[in-house]
Amino acid sequence: MNLPEKMESLISLAKERGKELQYDGCSRDEINEILSTNNTFLPPESYLSFMRKMGKKAGHIFLGSSLFYPGCLLAFEDIDEIFSEEELEKIFLFGHHQGYQYYFFKKGEAGVWMRTDLTSISDERVAASFEELLEKEIEAARKILCPPPSQGC
């Protein structure tokens, strides 16, 4: 099952469970605003595909994170305290989790990276690709929508 099919599968599961998974995608202009705010390089197509489908909200996916438009643009506030100007030229910053974990792609390097201002570790690769990160989030959302059988699902 490819990534769009997995997103559709989650939407269908929510409907089956009588829960409405509210989602809304970004327009071309909104995606262009995200791209121009980064002004570095094009992110992976899987990220753009996700933003077109669920870029404004995605129900139970990425709970507590500001990866959605327009909140993702706020990741650039006070960012110079986290990244140097030179580093900002080599990353595509796409959001943060509760203001202390920043998610980004590195130019010329595969994967999704995270930097937190709570540890001395500079960058951590949290997924091999945006697809992998999204798959983890979809699986977490499935657990919310359909808890283990002992909990009555």
C-alpha cells in the first residue's frame, strides 16, 4: 500500500469507527508560501503530497505538532536561537513539536531530522524518509481510533 492509500485507509477506519477524521489540504498558493518561507530547496514529493491532502489538519495525525499550515510558518520565529544562518541555508524546516523539537530535511541527505533545544545532541535522524515518519504517525492514529480489543474496539 502506497502512502496516499495509507492515508485513505486511515480515513476509512475513522468512518468505520464512527469517528470523523477531519482533514483539509493546502492550496497551491499556501504550499508556495511554505516553499518561499523556507527559500532553500524543494522538499520530498511525499511531504508535498501530504500537504496537498492534509496540510491544514489531519485529525489524529501529528498531535501536538505544528506541522500544519499556517502554524508551520511560525517555526521560523526565534529560529536563529536554534539554527545558525549557515545551517538555515541547508535545511528545509517544516514544523515543530510544542516549540522545542524542530523537524526538517537536510539538503543532500535522506531522512527526516529533528533538533531539540533540550539536549546537547545537535541533529537526530528520526525517520529514513517523510513516508516513514508519516507511517509512524498513521499507526499512532490507528491506535487512538481503534484501541486494543481489551478496551472494547
